[in-house]
Amino acid sequence: MAERERSIHEMLKDTPSMNDSCGAVHTGTEGGSSMVVGIGLCGSVSSHSIGVVAGGGGGAGVSVGGPFNAPNSLPLRNHSAPTTPMSPTSPTCSGNGMILTSADGSGSLIRTSASKIDSIKNWSISTYKCTRQIMLEKLGKSQRTVDSELEAQIEQLRETQRKYLSILRLTRAFSSHFQHVVVSQHALADSFADLAQKNPELQKEFTCNAETQRNLTKNGELLLNALNFFISSVNTLCNKTIDDTLLTIRQYETARIEFDAYRMDLENSKPEITQSATALEETQRSYAQHKDQYEKLRSDVAVKMQFLDENRIKVMHKQLILLHNAIAAYFSGNAMALESTLKQFNIKLKSPNAVTGSWLEQ
């Protein structure tokens, strides 16, 4: 037993370390023999060799190999495919942990970052200047650019919109209440007609009342169509046409504040002798730019308000005539005049009790 242990220790001393041969398998036998099996890849997949070397106690050995000499170990490499394809513009990581970019992508990345930083910087400066200008105007420490005629027209437009919205709200309430009246008249006509069939002694009276309610229902539906047409037209005028002009007016007011802010900066920078020429030129350039924008928007507001006033008069003239004729014809009992009024304005007749068809039928 002792001799066997000594022989095993001697074989272990003769074998190479794990660091020297990573791809070889070493086996030992009791008699001191050893076998080494090596698999090597040489250059490509097709050129490979397998070698087996067996050694016994007498020093004899057999070697079987391919056309090339095979190494006794394989290098440990990662042959797996990358999870993401490498693009020419994708950043790579160097050995010291620094991120490197290709020559094509580095310039665009730097330009994008610089443009974002510049836009944020300009926005911050403009916001600060405008906020300061608004506070100084409220405190009475700064003079604002005033166009008295244009501002009077803007205030009149806003007042007109408020009044039209009030008319629109009241007309909607009137239409809603009147629709309930028409629905009640329709139900009452059905009840009278049913009672006329069940009460022969009062059939004439019930039939007369049923016909009256049906006529009122028919005329009421015509008036409802006229009211809905009036509501739709005034709603478009108030919430779309006038709102579009007011949006341009809000842009004009913002441009006016920016213009006054940069104008005040230019006025305050003139007495300063220590200011550089570059900074003064930049201030003058910003002032000229905002002045041009302010004048352009002021011209746009004046043109839009002129067209809006003409369109408003035209639309309201038509709608007021429609509303007057329809209400007068209904409450005077003139059904023919009511129908002719709706035909005059090309209003499609819709019954409040009618079931809306599918989109294919429409």
C-alpha cells in the first residue's frame, strides 16, 4: 500500500499543471503509465487533428494524428455571437472603461447635445426676461408698448365673445326645455288617440285633441331644427372662428412682452462703458429680431380681426333672421311659413323621437 501511494505521488509530480494545459485530459494508472488525449483546432474547422499518446512503464508509446500536428491544449475563447450587432456609429468600450465613439457618430452626438443645451439656455433667458418685464409693468417701473386702437378692438372682441356665449347658453337651455315640451305633446297625442278607440262616447273629442297635439308636435320639431341650426352656427363662430383669432392675439401679446423686455435690456446697456462690443451687438440683434416678430404679429392680428368682423356680421345676420322667422311662425300657428323658413335656410328636418340609423344608412 505504501509503495502504491508513493507511485501516485510521483505521477502527480510529473504531470503538468492546470495552467499549462487547459484542453488536455491526463489520466494515470497504478503502474505509472499515463495517457494524454489532446484535441486541437488549427486555423479552420476543416483542418483539425486528434492525437492520443499513451505511455507505459517501459517508455513505449503510440501516436495517432491527422495531417497536422495538434496542440496538447485548446485556448479558452468565447465563440458565442454578440447579443446586439455592432454598428459603425455605436460606442465601444476600451480596456480602461472609457466609452469611445466612431468618427462618424461623435460629431452628430456632440452637435445634438450642444443644440439641446443652447435651446434650454435660450428658453431660460427668455422666460426670465419676460417674467421680470411682467413684474416691472405691474409695479409701474417699466413702460409697455401700447397700441391704443388695436387694444381697444381686442377688448371689444373679447366682450363680444362673452355676450355671444351667453346667448348660446340661453338658447341651449330654451331648446332643451322646448324639446321636453315636444316629447310631452307627442306622448299626449298618443294617449288621446288610444282613449278615442276605447271611449266611443267621447271619440270625437279625443280625436280632435289628438290631432291638435300631433300638429303641435310637428311644428315643434320644425322649430327645434331651426334652434339647433342656430346653436350650431353660433357655437362654431364663438368656439372656433373667434378662438382662432384670440390665439393669434395671445401670441401677439407674448411677442409684445418679449419685445419690451429686450428693449429695456438695450436701453439699460447703452450707458455701460465697460460692456464689450460683442455683448452689445448681441443685445441689438435680439432686440431687432423680437421687434420684427412683434410687428409681424401685430399686422396679422389686425388683418384677422378685420376678416373676423366681416364674417361675424354675415353669419349673425343670417342666423338672427332665421331665429326670428321660425319663432314668429311657430307661435302664430303659421305652419306653412315655418316650413318655408326652414327650406329657405336649407335645414334638414330631424325628429327628436327618430331613431338614428347606422353609419351605413347615413
